[in-house]
Amino acid sequence: MVEFVNRRWLATPRVSTPPLRPVFSKASGELRVAVWSNETYGGGCRVAVTLERRYRAPDGTWKSTSRLGASDLDDAAMLIEEARRAIEEM
């Protein structure tokens, strides 16, 4: 809920909710696609898709990026097609 106080919008604190999990996720090589389903305020549903490439940084930690190389495009196309099919089945 948002209320107008002293000409500023103040949002009321949200109740702690469990972390959201994708409704569909698939990986191929270093790429991973995830489909997220979020409820809207009007009671509807909004679907979002994320595509990321995982890599190991020089310090040994795992990182992710949305930047793809030319060699990633075939796997990305396959994963996006599978995400599209998963959305159609929802």
C-alpha cells in the first residue's frame, strides 16, 4: 500500500516473503534460461524470462552476465525456444 504524506509517496513495509523461484529453468553449457511468473496487483499474471551466461572470474568465484558471444547463440536460441514452449504450457 502506498500513501501520500507531506507531498511524498511512502511505501508501507512489506512482509517478509520466501524467495521467488522460477517456474521453469534449463541450462545448456554455460547458459541458463529461467521463466518467472509474478502476480500483478490486479490479480493477473506477468511472465518474465531471464537468460544468463555463467563464468568463473579470475579470483575463482562464479559470476553471471547477460552478454553472449557468437559461439553462445545456438544454445541461446534453443533455450529461448524451450522457455517459449514452457510459457505456452502454463
